[in-house]
Amino acid sequence: MSDDNKLSAELRTEFGKGAARRIRAAGKIPAVLYGHGTEPQHLTLPGHEVALIVRKANAVLDLDIAGAAQLALVKDVQRDPVRQLIEHIDLIVVRKGEKVSVDVPVHLEGESFSGTMAIVETSTLSVEAEATHIPERLVVNVDGLEEGTQILAGAIELPRGVTLTSDPEATVVLISVPRGSAADEAAEAGAPAEAGAAPSGD
């Protein structure tokens, strides 16, 4: 885990919409940390640093809370639907060495065979991984694959220590040939471009 994920968090003593607005106006983000049977802790996080970190899926924060170190997995990010600014973050307590279940995005690399396209049927896969070693993405290489090729979840190479919990028979990527337009198909068949352009009976 990167040192960039180390943050200083403040304990909140004010709650409610008014307090949350004041926190956001100061360039910070309200958050709540819970899990492992602990009492929920209401926190204030530095806005800019957190916004950069949560661009990656399943970010783990290394928090300093009043001098106490705590690892926290970003569980949910609530954003303003119009401005897309972060309004609130839910965090889950995690510990080094602990395994967590997360959904990791699928990322394609390479170009499939000429004239074909790679269609992502499943955009994320559920895996179990150590909290401090969650992969940012699962890479699927489609280089040179031909029409009709299917890549199933169970065939995707996972990083060391990561276990698939999704259905291994689920189709993740399908290689197909794009369907042409009706005009293209007609041209290939030798049909006239305009069906209504028939000769006159005069």
C-alpha cells in the first residue's frame, strides 16, 4: 500500500446536515468508520487527498485518528448527483493480513483479431484478497483472439493471494464481429441500394 494513502483524520463532534455542509465548505469530507464490532467513529477527512485516492476502486486508507493508526477500506462514496462532489464516505475497519471480499473492475489489453471486437459481458469480478493487497483491476489480454472466443471468469489469471468468488463459468469477454448496416448487407448480396427504385412500366 502506498504512502499516498496515509491521512490524518479528525474526530467529529457535530452531526447533521448543517455540520456536514460546514465540513464540505471547508474543503473536507465527512465520513463514518465502522466494523469489527467497534462503535462507529464519525470522522472528517482532507477533501483533496481523499478525492484523488478514491478514484481507484477499493482504496484502503491508512488513517491517523487522534494519534492511533487504523486501516480502513472505502466501502461507499456518496456524491452530489449534479456536481459529482463527494458528500460522504463510508469506511470499514480492516486489519493487516485480513482478507476482504471486494468487486474488482475488469480491464482489457491488446487488440482482438482484425474485424472483430471484444465485448465485456461482466465488468467487475468478486474476489477475496488481503486488505492491503487488493488489485486495482484484473487484466484480460484479448490480443489476436478470433470471433466466437469466450473468456470465462475462471480462466482469468489472478494476482498471488487473490481468490475468485464470482461464478467461474460466467462469461467475462466475448469476441464477435460487429453486425453491418442493412445497406452494407444488401451491397454485399448484390441487391439494389434502394428497393423502391424499380423501372417504370411504361
